[in-house]
Amino acid sequence: MALTVLFIYFRPLVSHVTFITCFPQTQRISRDWIWKFLSFGNKPTHPPLRPLTKVSCEPISSSVRIMGYAAFLARSLSISSIPAYLNIVRILHLEHGLEDPTKNNFHLATTLRGIRRCKGQTVSQKKPMTPDMLLAIKEHLNLTDPAHANFWAVCLVGFFGLHRKANMLLKGVAKFNPLKNLRRGDIVFYPDWVIIINRWSKTIQFSQRLLTIPLPHIQGHPLCPHAALQTAFRLVPAPLSGPAFVLPAPSSSSLMPLTYAKFDNLLKSVALTAGLDPTRISGHSLRAGGGNPSLSS
């Protein structure tokens, strides 16, 4: 009895800590995938789907139903995306103490092979950014414009510091988290270097350490990250406790952060003007390109 009461008391806490085990982006994606799977079978065009319990799990975990779900996903997804959605089926069953219905499933494997044959499996990989591509982009920027200056500073921090977009930018105007997002005060200037202090990233999810990344002061060079950061910060002064890269708000005297969407839109627009293929370039191109010369050196 005492153990039952104790379990009920701690149940909300257990649910919370179990949920936050995953990376925040994984949590959001998982919620979407779970909803998609549980919605399958609850529409007129789908076979009926009963709740997931040990008693009623058979209709869900049968090969026919898993094959049907895979075929349903294939209508709108690429073959490379389907396994991630099927992984939710595995997790839901394991959470309920049931066997993984996707493991050693010959019929499912055959269905996926047929989907791959029908749809094909093309890989559209983004190109790594190169110094020549950066120079071409810079030619079409107005570095007296705060938006262009901050965009250029992010490009060079991403390239030379191998930063992910999530380290430097915010997903939305109201999404700033000072414990995770790069702050203006986390960028420290020295005569020969600028130091970037990262408290959190994809590989530092539990605040177990600080990651300090030095960027060089390449005096007089068009790709100098030290000079790009100083120009951006001079054009848009901001509190040290706020987001690192901000822009003047168009309708007021306040500041707003440079977001993923604005950066991506500007990157594709300038890339097109510079004669580059915008469909082959993304924010990750900076990190991928910056890694290439460092590996060869």
C-alpha cells in the first residue's frame, strides 16, 4: 500500500524526467510522430485502430497493420524518413511492456524494400561552404546595413567556429533562453582573438562543461571573423545578457533577435544573387565547409 501511494505521489515527476530525457527537438518531433501513428486508423479511409494495451495490441502489432502504416507513410514521405516514424511504433510497444513488432519482421522489411524500389532513394546533400563561396556572398552584402552585418558575422562564426545554427540563432523572436542561447556577453574580444563561450549545444546537453572556441583576428582579410563581429556589434549595440545577434525592430526602438527563418531567407536570397544554387546551401553548409580545411591542415 505504501509503495502504491509513493508511486502515485512521484508519478508526475517520473513522467517529466522521462520526457526530458531526449533532446528538445527530438521531443517535439516525437510528439508529432506519436500523434501521426495514433491518428492512423481513426479516419474513414483507415482500418479501425483500438487503444494500445496488452489485450488489444494485436491489431496494432500485426504485420498487416505495420505494413499498412508504412504504405500510408510512403504517400507523403521519402523512404529515408519512414524508419524514424516506425521507430515510434517500437517505442510505444516497449513502453507498454510489449515486444517490438518491427524487429525481425520479414513482411515489414519486404514492404520497405518495395517502397524504396517504387519511390527511389535520392540523397540531396547540402554543399559545404568554401572561402570562394563566402567571398562571392560578401560581394552582394551591404555591411553598413545591420541585418547584412549580423548575417555576415553569423556566417563567419559558423564557418570558422564550426557552430551549428542552433548555437547562434533563435527559432523565434520570443524563444531566447539565456542558459542555452549564445549571449552578446559570451563573445569576448582580444587583440589577436575573439573567444566564443558555449554553455549548451547538441553535444553539451547537461551543462557539464563550457566550450570556448577561439576565432582568429586575420587583419585586413575579407573573411576576418573578428572584424565582422566588431562591425555587427558596433552597428547594433545590445545588452550583454541578451541574444548575441540582434536587429533593430522595424516599428519601434527596441531590438529583435536574428532568427533561423530570417537568416535562411537572406542566405538563399544572397546565394542566388551571387550565382550559387540556393537549394544546395543551408546553415549547415557553414559548419561543414569550415571543417574541411581544418581536417586537411
